[in-house]
Amino acid sequence: MSGVYLKKANKNPETGTSETIEIVEKILAEIEAGKEDAARKYTKDLDGYTGEIIISKEQIDQASQLVSQQLKDDIKFAHERIKKFAEAQKNSVGEFETELSPGLWAGQKLIPIETAGCYVPGGRYAHVASAIMSIATARVAGVENILACSAPKGEEGPNPAILYTMNYCGADTILALGGVQAIASMAFGLFTGLPAKILVGPGNKFVAEAKRSLFGKVGIDLFAGPTEIAIIADNSADPDIVAEDLVSQAEHGPDSPAWLISTSETLANQVISMIDSKIQNLPETSKKAAEVAWKDYGEVVLCKSNEEAAKVSDVYAAEHLEVHTNDNEWFTNRLKNYGSLFIGEETTVTFGDKCSGTNHILPTKGAAHYTGGLSVHKFMKIVTTQRMIKEANRAVAQVAARISRLEGMEAHARSGDIRLKKYFPEENFDLNPME
């Protein structure tokens, strides 16, 4: 990677991966074997919760009473925008049928996934926005059964605001489960009898690894591990805002990378000088997380040109990417690898994280090289159809038979032969490939 490091990280997103894998595999194996009893045991041991796993209507009603009207209004505000964006995404892809050749029609159908499992983090922070991002999007897609999990905080159970939001967005069943045990329970259909066909939602490294490990048995949205932010900034950027935005993502957790890519050494050094004081002014929980994240995972790269900055950014393939430059349009057209792009000082990752409309469940650890974030399309299978009239077999069956024989697949060839013999009994066809 080009550029000069003004600050280099001590760790990278792969640090500690082998240990995480070992822990997650052990928990998944125990829960798959021990079923609901094993999941309950982990919930008791890790979260101090021994209550009912399935949240009742009475518990939801009680949670609703604990949520202020202002927060309810804010959740409604966010829900309206996220739902509207998901609806626009859904409308961008449609069903169709087209005639490829005379008498041969091929089509596309959109079928919602039957059961989705939505994970909502509830540990260090109460991620009500994550509930909206996953559940509301699944509802727009037409998912029949939406399961939602969030970690209980001791015997009090999951955060009341999260429970209210899950219910408001349309979750069919809410489970008081967190971590690997939540992912395993949704995947194996524990407590509900409805195994999830896809698992979605952000989480810590253990949640992310559990989803990765189960992929194949169940679909997943993407690899959504600890959050990342990168900012491309030149000498026109406001260092105070850039520093604030970097810290805003570092507070997620001690393993959340924050990267600055700048063509201005002056701007870069100004941002570096501001970071520590901004972190020290945070509340204790956020301060502890951001302090370690910036020390271990923060990086500042100085680049000679916009093109070099774009190349460096594309290598990082950041989950969230902000652009604060005099050439925002150029960067928007040039950049290729990111989960979500925030163009100009006026917007920020925080807006996308909470309420502005785009989904905040996004690829991390370089996954933006090959995938985008959670969308309504993740909850829908795009499947194909085909139908033909007999006459269309005259051309298609001959070609299919010859290609099949060329490949050495005689049974395939005979599937074409038999139709030609039935539909055109008086005709002779050359069904052998040319040597």
C-alpha cells in the first residue's frame, strides 16, 4: 500500500482470530448437542439471566411504558426513513419474463426468505438503530417469520428500548439471548421450532465468527464484525469535525479501527493532536473503548495525490468511508471499495448509523472488496423460471444434446433426444458434436 504512515496501528482486524474461532466452535458444538438447555446455561453463565427466553406480550407492554415519548418519536423518525429506503431498494429489482428465442421464455421471480434471524447488540450500548435496520428491512422484503434476539442485562432482561423497537418494527418472536448462544439458537430453531434461513445483524467478534462458522447451514448477511471508519480529507477539511467523526466510531469498542487518509500533512497532524483530548472528554464507557481502539487500531496515512489516496482507501475497503475534500465528486466517481459512502462534511457515519435511511449493517475486515451491506435484497431469493413450446425444442434440444455429448454427459444428451423424438417423430437430427 502506498502512502506514508503518520500513525501506524499496533493490531489489525485479524488479531486474535484463532482464539475467537476456537471459543466459538466450542460453544456452537455444545449448543447444537445440548439444544435449549445448553443455550440457557450459557445465557445464565454469561449474562446472568434465568428468566423466560421468549419475551411475552406483557413484557413488551411493560418495556413500552419505560420508553419516553421523545424516544418513541425518534424511533418512528428513523423507521420511516429506513423503511422508505428499503422500499426503494425493493422496487429497483422486479420480476420479469422475456422471450429469448421463438417459443422460449425465461423469467425472474422474487421470493422472500421464510424465516430470518435478526441479531441486535445489547451489551455495551443499547443498539435500537440495529433493530430498525434489520427487522424493518426484513419486513419490507416480505419475510414470513422474523426472529429477533438481544442480550439480557442480568435478570432484568433485554433493554426496554430495544424490546420496544423490535416490536415496533415487526418482529414476530423476540428472544432474550445474546452472543453466540443467540446466533446458535436462531440457526438451530431452538425455542421457536423455526430455524432461521438467514442470520443478519452486527455484533462483536464472537457473534461475527458464529455467523461465519454457520454459513452454509444457514445464510448470512455478510461478515459484520467490529465497526470501521475511514476518512479521506484534504486541506479544505475541518480537523475538528474529522477528529470527532473518527472518535465517534472508535467508541464502539476496543477493536474498532479508525483510519485517516489525507493529502495534507498539516490537516493530518492537527487531527492527531485533537484525538486524545476528544477521547478523554467522553463518558467512561465510551472513553475506555475509544482509547484502546485508537491506540491499537488507529492509523493516519499521508498521500501525495488524490489518486494515491483513492488507491489506499480501496485497499482498506472500509465499512464506512467519509470524504471531506474539495474534490468530492471526483472521489465519489473514483472510489470502488467501501460499505457505505458519506460524501461531504454535511453528512457523517453517525447519521447513517442511526436514522438517515441507508442501512448500517455493512461489510468489515475487507469484505467490501466483494460485497455491499445489508439490503432488502438479502431477504429475497432471486430465482429463475423457464417455459417453452414444443416447436422451440427443435433448436434448443439439438444444441443441448450436442454440447452434452461434447462434455461426455450422455444422460443429459438423451434428455434432449427424447423430446425431439416425441415432438418431431418424422424428422432426423444431427445430435453428435463435430469432431
